[in-house]
Amino acid sequence: MKYKVKDIDSESQRSVRAPDNNLEEKLERTVRWSSVLIGALGVSLIALAIYTTVLVLTDYKNPKPCLSEACVNTASRVLEALNKDVDPCHDFYEFACGGWIKKNPVPEWATSWDQLAKLREQLVVDLREVLEAADDEGLPQSVIKAKSLYRTCIDTDKLEAQGIKPIQELLEKLGLPPTPPVNVSANFTWEDVAGRGRRMLGLNVLLSIQVAEDVRNTSRNRVVIEQVPPGFSERYLLRPEQFSHEIEQYHLYIKSVISIADPDTDAEKFADDIVDFSKSLAKIMTPVEVRRGGTHLFHEVSVRQFVKGSAGGPAQWDQHDWDRYLELVFANTSVGLQQDSDRVIVMDLPYLQKLAVLLNETEPVIVERFVWWSVFSTVAPMTLSSFRTLGFEFSRAVFGLQQRTPRWKSCASNVNANFGVALSYLYVKKHFDQDSRQKAIEMIEDVREAFSSSVQRLRWMDAATRARTLRKLAAIRTFVGFPSWLLTHRQLDQHYQHAEVVEGSLFGTYLKLTWGAVKKSLESLREKPDRNRWVATATTVNAFYSATLNSVTFPAGILQPPFYGNGIEAINYGSIGAIMGHEVTHGFDDQGRRYDEEGNLKQWWSADTLEHYHGKVQCIIDQYNKYHMAQLPNYTINGLNTQGENIADNGGVRAALDAYRLHAARAPAASAASAAPAADALPGLPHYSPTQLFHLGFAQIWCGNSTVGALKSKIVEGVHSPNKVRVIGTLSNSEEFAEAWKCPVGSPMNPEHKCVLW
């Protein structure tokens, strides 16, 4: 419930990471601390042969055009997106999306633009409408709180009137000086300030601490400690020559902010110190390639062992008061850590050991400056407009942003971040067709059954591992639309009973909301994890898989065209069906496959099967390593870091196409019962078979444009491949695609060697 200033003109001021607009902003797949379970369908191999035959017949019979309003709209959208001058066997992305790309440049107020971004834009408009509606009569108290926060956020005059006084008062509470430190403060220790900052602001500085499920036993919670980025992309910091422009802009941003905060401070020297220390932190971080690897170790120790450095740390470990840090983090909560009975999971022990050395070797005033900057830069956008202007100028220089985000838009997004469930109450009542929920569930079950059939046909998997895979697949829980309790006022208000809004004081509200959320999270240490919890609100345009909960979630926000409700099932299964398959496949990608059906981190694969699996994954890594984007010819896709998403894309499309075949096999019986023939063609597109429409449905959900700066960030840091690569990489591995579009062997979209895992 932490208040985050999400408008783009301030969002990038602490990191050059552009928002990843692809599916699952779900944690870089190192480790998942989310959750949930469900039962599944069995599979019939006889049915598989029947529905395959049915689809072949369906593809080449006289197509029956669908003339409903939804189909007409879909046909228009598909036609407008095409570029028929391009050979689909040469570049299917350009064929499917060339028209869309030409007609949809990146708006001046964005850094990337695609179908997800368009839906998110419409969602914010819808949220503004309900937030600004005058009638509050009969609304749940939680909704009224949300509307109060929106009004408070919009009132920038009060922010200007208060100036930076609220920040100075906060700094004092944390034990920091009101202005940038010139000499180290008399009583400064990083443990005191970082501990208080974590409790009061939810701010992880120097290291990250949270309460989350124990990945090796998800029936309990544990304190988890790991590394945290230095506030700016560690990838950029580690390559100062290659990313000199981005680092220079970050340096300029720091210097400009400090010049406003205190004109008497040597802003140039201050910025030098922050950038140099940030580089030092980046150098000791465990690389993401190592963190996602199977050799990355979790260290579980008692609190006493952690404090004493019993894991064999450097001599400098004992010169830091780790016990004091933990004590301050949990201060004013109901939790008192027990030295011997409470356990701590350390995710990045080498980083912490190197951190102990680095902090000892660094001048104390530089450490204090870094912590001071971490706090100040977090809250500055909630005060003077000049700070927000500097954030925008940074985003313009690094990401190519051309226009500031309107205040109403950033406020609506922030209210959604804090009161998303309350806004979901208004959103689903006005914008979500609840009848469509059952159809979505049916599609998920088709995908599950199709994936199950595929697993049963795998030759590289032994019988025991196959049985466990099917058991995990059957255990995946599905969450669609919104939680049933959402429309009950009492339960909704209970969800937000500790959320307090101070009307007219954005800064004060931020502190109260943050502390309430942090307190609730820390006190969950003594609670049993809720295995049935949703990992996203209905007002989310995204989809999710949680490894520790073994659940998939499809919020109401994404269940709309062009992803869903397209009027024709070939398009639906190619779009939202592929996304459903993507999320299910995440349970068996390079990270998800390490968790069992209960969400526990466990080795449940046989050694022989695992060897075959790694060989097939390496094929995908090598394939994607060769892709690059024309806008950045000197950059190639990182096949290792994107492997999880690439595996999910490939497996998801394959499962979705088989799921569509299951649907097609049922369709004749359904239409016979209703005496209405099933439509399987779109008006204006009579020559495209259902399978071809399926592929167009998949490709066109990824039509998009991006600024060079945002694309660079995605390639360097992202866990997703760029949209174009997601399409051509996936479909070029599909025999069904090559057959449907009659692509010659050896053509770009039908290479002789294909990478197939699931």
C-alpha cells in the first residue's frame, strides 16, 4: 500500500529501468514470493486424434463468416494492422503488425506503445471517471478513502505551499540532517537509518529485508534478506563507457535535485559521490545470470547466526550491528525476533559479505550521503513541482519521453496502486461482463488439458517425472476476473481497515499508508500464508503465474479486446489463450520447474530427464541470443536472462493452438444442439483459415512501438524479449505455423532446425 509516484516524469529518477509492458511484471524470475493452488482436467489421447482431424477439416471447408458486432470490430482491427506487402514467411511480425506500427507511433507522453499500453491507458481513463464521480452515497468506506486520496493527490497547490519541510521533518525522524551532509553526522550509523527507513518508508537501502513464504516450505513465512539495486541500473553502472549518456544524465539529475534542496551544497561533488558509490555497489552484486542459475544457494540460519556471521563471513562482518538493524526494522510491530528460534533466509550471502567490507572501506560521510539521497529522491516528487520537472527531463533524455504525464493520470494510477481492490469494486460493476468469466475459465481448462496431452507425448521425459509434472499441472489454481468477496462491503472495508488517508496532506498520507502496509507485512511472520490470495487486483492489465502459490491469475483488466472477447474463437485462443498457455508454461520454465505442486523449491526431476531438459533449453537460449533489433544493431537479445519468458511464449502458443483444437472438436456438437452453425471466419478475411487467424491473433497482441531508450533498457535489463522477437522467435519454432502459411523449409519463419521444449 506504499504510495508510489508513478507518473513517468518522476518514475525514472531513481532507476533507468523502463516499465516492462510485457506480461508478468512478476518478479525477475530469480525467486517468486507470491502464491496459490487448483484442481485440473484429465486428458484423452483418443480425443486428441479426433480434434486434430476436426481442425484439419475445419481449416479447409467453406468458412462461415461471423457477422456479430464483436467480429466486425475484430476484422477491422486485424485488417488495419496488416502489411500485405510483406511475405509472412519472411517476417510474420511485419506482415501482421506493419500497418499497426505505421499508424500507432509512440505517444509523446509514453516511451513504448502496444496493445497492453493502450488497454492500460483506457483503464486509467475509466478509473478517473469513477474517482471523480460526485455521488458517494452507499459506497464502501474503502472506496471513499480511495476518492479522498485522489482529491489529495490532485491538489498540487498544497504541495507547493509546504515545500520541502515535510521531507526535512522525515529526515530528522530517520536520524539524518535536513540538508545533504557535508561531514558525517555525530550519531550516524547506516544500521539505524536503513532500519528506520525500511520500517517507516518501506525503503530497502543497501540490503533488502522482507517477510515472505519459505520457498522450501510454503506453509510458513520467513524473514528473507537479499541484495538490492543501488537506485540506478547496475547494468549501466557496470559499463560506464557503453552507457556514458545514461550515467551522465543520472549525474545531472542528482546535481539538479541537490541544487534545489540546498543551494549551498557542492552539488557536483555530491553527485560524484553518489554515482561512484553506486558503481561500487553494482560491482559486488550477484549477477542476475547467477541468481537464476541452479547453483545459486539459499542460506537458512538463525537470527543469532546471521548477526554473528556464522556462515563464514569476513572479519569486517562483526564491525556492523546487524542485530540493531533487525531490531529497528521490526520496531513498533507485534513481532520480536527470537535469536535462536526465528530463522532467516539469506538469498545473496556473497553480496552481504562484500557489503560489510565495502562499508568499512568507504568514508562514512559518503555512506551517509548515499542513504540520505536514497530517502530524499524517494519522496521529493511528492513536494515541489520542480522536482517532478527534473524527473521528466531525466526521462526525456534517457527514454525519449516528450510530454509530461497529466496530474490526473498519475494520481489515478497511484490510487490504483494503493486502493486497487477498492477501485476494482467500482470497475467490475461498470466495465466487466461477469458472464465472460465462465468462458475464460473454460479456455484455461482447455489449455491445461492440451498441455497435459503434450506432456504425455514427450519422449525425453521419464515416467516418474512425467507423473509429477502432470500432478503439478493439475494442482495449478486459477483466478479469473476478481475475487468473489470483492462485492461485499464488509469484507472490502475490512481489507482496508488500517489504511488511513489524511485529506489534504499527500505526504502525511504516504507515511501512514506505507507504515500500515509495512506493519501488516512484517507481522505476517507469525501467520500462516494465505494460499488462496490473489496476486493482483481486477484493475490490472496483466496476467500472472506464482511459483510459490502454483497459481495463474487473469484479472478483469486484461479480459477485453484485443486479448479477449473478439467474437471468434480462433482469435481468442490465439490471443488470451496464448497468454493463458504462457502463464501455465511458466510453471515449467527454467525457474518454475524447480517448484513442486505445493510451491516448494525441490528437486523433483530425474537426472536423466533434467539433462534432456537443459539441452532443449540451451537451444532456445542460443536461438534468442542471435536476435537483434534494427534500432540498436550493436545490441543482441540476452537469451539467458530472457529464457523463462521465451520458454513460456513457445509453450504457451503450442498449448493454446491445441486448446483451440479441443474447442473446435466440441463446436459441431454445440452448434447442433443450438441449431446455429459455428462461425470460423471473419468478414473481409475469408481466405484466412482458423489456424491462420489464430496466428494473427497471437502476433497482433504484440504489435508495438518503442523509443530507442526504452528499447535499450528492455534489451539490456529485461526478462522479456522485445515484442517483435517474441512473435518471430515463437512462431518460427512452430511446424503448425509453417504448414498453415505454406512457408518453405529454410525460409526465415520456417528454419530447418526448431527449438521445441513443451
